[in-house]
Amino acid sequence: MLSREDNDLLTLTGPGTPAGALFRRYWIPACLSEEVREAGGAPVRVPLMGESLVAFRDTSGRVGLIGEHCPHRGASLYYGRNEDCGLRCLYHGWLTNADGEVLETPAEPDPDAIRRDVRHTAYPTHEVAGIVFAYLGPEDKKPLFPAYRFTEIPATHTYVTKSFQECNYLQGLEGECDSAHLSFLHRTLTGPLAKRAIFTSRQPKYAHERTNFGLRLIATRVTDDERLYVRVSSFVMPVSCWVAARNREAHIYVPIDDTHCWRYDLGILDGPAAEARSIDDRREFLGPDFRKRANLGNDYLQDREMQKHENFTGMRGFLTQDSCVTESMGPRFDRSKEYLGQSDLGIVAVRNRLLRAIKGLEAGREPPHIVTREADNDFTHVDACQVTIDRGADWREVLVHLAAEEAVPGTEPPPFHDPDGQLKRETGT
Ligand code: FES
Ligand SMILES: [Fe+2]
């Protein structure tokens, strides 16, 4: 459990909060590129860590992220005209650009009288792998964008989507760092998946290692045939976890406010893009506004017959299953009321890493994984995998290969590798 003070420290991310200050030192997702696809197209609202922002691709093709409310008298720029390399407010025509400069104040007789003094809220953006990342921190502390594997490969080999989560970001993030739940929440009762080690051996042993990006999280399970199933995930400061899913996926939990967040699923394809399956099947579970069709408001469309015969939850899809348990904890869970066990050691490590960084920044210490020099900018070793090895073998060998950015020998095919679509129908992944 956590003290209420530490729970607040970890979960409150608005302007002026300690975690808010920490998160604002990193590049974090603001929206998907596809939401602002068109130069001069419609802006999109971006509520982010308690701030009201709008993103837009200006007429020159540059993506801006600026305060939603016009610097003149606060009308929403979401409704504005995207023209002349800025957003023009509907009320009195002020034109604000992606740098927060007011370019025009057409209702004013002297064009320079006000606009020289006004600097609107504006944050730098960086677009990669279908995501518009933003940096909301102090200008003089802006880090380099980390060179991850997904920044080094063509966009054709990545896929991305996002979904609206009705809970604090940490509830979602903890689910990603919690290997034990896979054997229950995502368990299928019939078909080929039912026999997988992940579902039949239920008491993972945890280990973790501190890294220059966050933590490697290792869970090992003894399989029915007395081998060792090793699952490695990477917690990446401050709100990402890389997991071995269908492919390798980064799941990123971005606070909207203290009781809602976006989950971004960013996948990396190993094979040729043409052979890879699209993420679009995951979108079957989402509406056009990225809200889940099965959600808290309709009890996740739980089917009790399905629960008896098909899977543990009676719900289709990992996203639905994950969302059910993390959202049903409440909008912002009070961790002074929990009872932790051995199966929670992964999330304890993540909380401690975050708490140390939050408190360290308050004390004036630079957080981990802030990249300031090109020479240090190589994070292609951030990865995830699952592999079954001899029981007597040392699972640390797996980490050696990952750290060396090598394929891990004996890595199993993706657990939901599913050329005929059968498993997809079972799991909805
Ligand atoms: S409120 Fe936007 S121009 Fe007046
Ligand atoms: Fe899950």
C-alpha cells in the first residue's frame, strides 16, 4: 500500500503538482497524427495533464499545440479558422501561430500595440510513428527526443491507436507492469490459447533491473512441461511500458486530467509491413472518437454465458478486459486501501522508480531518461520479449541479448500469432 501522500504525489499531474512537473520534462503524446492530418484542417481539442490545448496542422504543414482559449478574451480556438499559418479566433479575428505569437489583431487600429506583448501558451511538438508528441516543460530544459526502435524504422512498420480511459493514468500503467494478471484477466478457457504457459502457470516470480530508461521487469513461470517461461517488459519513464503482445508494443498512459487518461498502443512490426497485420482490427472495439464501444457505462457488454464457457471475463478483447479492471477501481484509486502480495512486486518497483524521480526533482535532482546529448541518445535496446528456456538456464541471458539489441534465441512466436484469425476471434486482440 501507499500512504495517501505518496498516492497523491503519484497520481496528481496538473500544473504545479510534483508529478506534473516531472512529466512535463519528457516528450509525451498529445494526439495522433491522423487527427490533424490535413494542413489547414480542423483543429482538435487536446486536454493534457489538466491543461486545455488545441492541436492543429497549420497551412504550412507544421503541427502546433497551443492554449485552447484565445489570448484576447478567451473564446475557444477549437472553433477557429485554420488559415495564414495560425488559428484565427472567431470572435475578433486574432491570429495566433504555433509558436504562440499573435500575428494579427485586426480589430485594433495599431497592429503592433498589443501583439508585441502577448505570448500565448504554445508547446513544441515532434511527430513520429503516427503520434504527435509534445513537450510541456521549461523551454531551457527541453530534451532531445529519445532514439527508440520506433523512431529508427519506417512508419510502415509501426501501427498506433489510442483509447479513452475513465480512470487515473497510474491504474492503466500499473496494469501493464503487472504480469500476474495475464493468467486470470486474459485467460481463455477453450481452444489453443488455453494451454499456453501464460494461462496455466499462475505464480510468476518477479525480478527487475534498473536501466537508463527506467526498469526491466522480468516475470518467470514454470510451465507444465517443467520449462521456464520468461516474460520481459520495459517500464520507460515516465508513463510507458513495452510489452510482448501480438508484436512488441509500447503502451503509453497520458493523463488527460486526474481521473481520465489516453492509452496509446504503439506497435512495432518485425517482418515486412505487407505481411503484418493491421491494428485496425483493434479499432473495431472503438468508436470514431476513440472511446470504447464496451465501456464502464454499459458494463463492458459482459456476457455471463461467455464467462462460463469461453473466457475468464465474459468480455471480448484485451483492451476491454484491461479497461474493466482498471476503470472499475474508481476514477482515482486510493492506494492506502490496498493489500499487496508477491504478485505485485513489479508495480511496487515502478511506483518506487516514479516516486524517487518525483521527489528527486523537487529536491533539484535531474530525473532519469532525460536525454540532453546526441552521444547518449540510443534507446533502441528498450524492448520486450517472451521466451521459454530450460528450467535450469539463467534467464539473465535473455536480458543480455535484449541489452545488446539482438534477437533473443528461442523467442516464441507472438502469443496471438493467428494466421487464420481463430485466436483473434477468441481474444479480440
Ligand atoms: S476572444 Fe479571440 S479575438 Fe477576441
Ligand atoms: Fe492486460
